[in-house]
Amino acid sequence: MLEKILIVDDEAVILDLCRLLLENKGYPVVTAQSGAEALTVIRGEQPALVLLDYMMPEADGMTVLREIKADYADEIAVVMFTGKGSEAVAVEAMKVGAADYISKPFVNQALIERIENVLRIRRMEMLNRHLEGEQKRLQEEIQCWTLELEQRVAEKTRALEKAQQEIVQAEKLATVGHLVAGMAHEIRNPLNSISLFAQLLNGSLEENAELADYARKIIKEVERIDGTLLQLLAVGKPQQHSETRINVAEAIQQALDVFRDQMRSQGVELVLAVDDRCPFLKSDPCEIVQIFTNLFANALQAMPQGGVLKVALQADGDSLQIQVADSGWGIAHQDLARIFDPFFTTRQKGTGLGMSVVLRAVKNCGGTIRVESQSGQGTDVFLDFPLEQAGQVQEVAGGAA
């Protein structure tokens, strides 16, 4: 269907002539005899083109042209009627925004050709605007796809890096296991002999306090070596996983009981946020207690002059979430990636096995562990045990479901 045209002229003869010419060409036509009426018709009819007379009562054609361009910009094309010899008016109209001008009197065929040419240009401009809008939309859509793709690639990369780290960690633990399996027995046998003879010496040197002190130091160092070997066995040796229903809140309290005297002596404040209604886990109770024992020991070692130890436990959907946080000296950024490596430690008397034991126990219980820390700003350890994978039962701590 052809575009609608509005003819605006205060002379009825011109209106009728133009209307007949355009209707014979198939154009829908509306008319107005003043500028004010023209603006009203435009608001209601939304014509594609306005054939506008320059000289009209009330509001002249130039005033109407400015209002059309202010309100509709290029959506409505305007062709001005000008009197013969009014080229200056025509130039002014073109500057304001008219698409073309026609001098009176006009040749009928010339009028039709000029109007069709203006409409043809308008169609091209409208199509260009549509294509520009579509191009912008497609560019935005492509940009969104690109961002989504980049996010997915980043997520997959992080997942692969995490999987690779876990494989490397497992290989390290397996290597430790092989070493320990081959060496622990041979080392502990002579250690037992050394310890036995040192105890005999200690009993026979009561009269010589200095030598007796040397014997006690030998016994103490043998016990320390034996403790390190036991930790190595715990890291590298696959243990029998005995599953039972575990009240995690009670396991936390059990581990804390070991350190209460130490917390008092160091001036460490304990903040507990433990939900006693958390579901039971079906896992190995020894490993659960071992996890908290090592985490609490690390936290207290990081707060020799006092601080705050926070322990939080809550169930969130299908997972059991635990946080152990301290206000100690923290971990340097460059050391965070190595804290689970066997034998890695920044402490003078540390063995570097505690967090390896924790990692192995968490994995055995079907959980995940994440550590956040900054040097001088404490450390936060986050544990997450999927209840379905960990064997959630219908009991909850503090009562039956």
C-alpha cells in the first residue's frame, strides 16, 4: 500500500486538484486548510509526506515545518509549495528540513514526479535506519554471545586447572605414600631401639643430672621423629573408610576440647556459630575429627599472642557448610597455592603435613576445601560436604526428623 499524504493549503481549488491527482495514483490523501489543523491531522493520521503551502493564515508554512521537524524529525517528509519567484523562501525551507519545494503554478506531472522521488528517498532512508538498527542489535547480540563464550571458556579453564591441581596433588600424596610404605618400618625399628636405650640410660643416670637431661632430650626427639612418621603415614597411606552417622556439631566440640587450655593460655577468643539442627553426615568420624583438629592447631599456631577463632556450621540446601576462621598472621599470596603440598611450611617447627592430612580427609568424606587468606589479615577455611554424596540421613543434630 502506498504512503499516506497530507495536503495543507488554504485554497480549496489547490486542495481538490492535488487530492485528485494523488488519489488517481493510488495514494491515500488527507487535507487541512491551516497550519493548526495540519498539526492536529498529523498527530492523528501520521502521514508519510506533507505537501505544505508556505503562505497560510494563523501559522505560516515555515512555522509548521519547524514544528513537524522538531516532533517527527525524518519520519515525515515535507514538500513546500512556494509562490513563483520565491526561491529565497525555498532555500530557507530546505535548510529547515524540507525534502523538496514546488513553485506555483505547477505542472501536474512534475508534482507527481517530485512527490514520488521524495517518497522513494524516504523509503531508502527508513530502510537504512532499519538496517542500522538491525546491525546494532546484531552487534550487541554478538557481543553478548562473545562475553558468554569468554565466561564459559574461563569457567572451563578454571575447572580444568582445578582438576589438574587435584591430579598433581593426588600424585604427590601417592608418591609420599610409596616412600613412607618403604621407609617407615625400617626407620621406626631403630627408633624404637634408640628410645629404649635412652630410657635405660635415663634411669641409670639419676646422679648425673646433665647426662640424664641429654637422655631425656634424645627420647623427646625420637618421639618427634616418630610423630612425623605417623603424619606421613596418615598423608600417604589409603585408610579404611568406616562410615557411620556423625553429628558434625559434636565432632567440632570434641576437637575444640583438646585445645581449650591452649586457647585460654594464649588469650584466644572462641566464637561459635554452630547450628545444632544441621543434618547428620554418613562418613568416617575419625577423619571428621582429624580435619578439625588440624585446622584448629594451625589457627592457634597463627595466634601466639591471642586473637579470635571463629567456627561456623550451617546446612544450605544439599550441602553442609563449615567455616574455620582465625585473626592470625595469615598466609602470603604466593604461598596459598602450595599449602596442601606435603612438607610445605613457613613455620620453623612445622612438618608441612597438616593441611595435606586435611585435604585427604576432606576428599575421603566427599567434600571440598577452599582457603582464603592475606598476609597479616587472618585465614578463612571453607569446607563443603554435599549431603547427598556424603549420605544424608533423616536425623538431625538435636533430635529426630
